[in-house]
Amino acid sequence: MPDEELHAIRIHLDRILAERGMTLTELSAQVGITVVNLSVLKNGRAKAIRFSTLSRICDVLECQPGDLITHDPTGPA
């Protein structure tokens, strides 16, 4: 991965889904985002996320953005 693509942002969508007993497919249906795009986000390969998408995910999962996304300064993803 080129240096400009390295980042220290961690996505915790898999943990939140497990805590809610929800699958990626169920979240996709409720949020209106494709499973493929949610999978890219869940696996930390997303380069960006729209606030409207983040807001819908938080609404459905009943969480805060900080529950889903953290910054880990110890190293790149």
C-alpha cells in the first residue's frame, strides 16, 4: 500500500454488529448501503465515508460515531 494510503483509523463495525446480533446484510437493508460498500468500510479499506452514511449507520445501530471509528496512533492500518 502506498504511503499516502496508510492511516491509523480503526473501524469497529464488526464488533458493534456482533454486540447488536446483526449481520452486515441486515444493516445494509436498514441503512440503504450495499453489502459490498459496508464490507469495504468494515474491513478498513474505505478511503472516506459521507456524514449522511455515518449518521444512518449510527441511527440503525443506536451508537455514536466514536463507537465505530477510533484513531490508533501506534501505527498505520
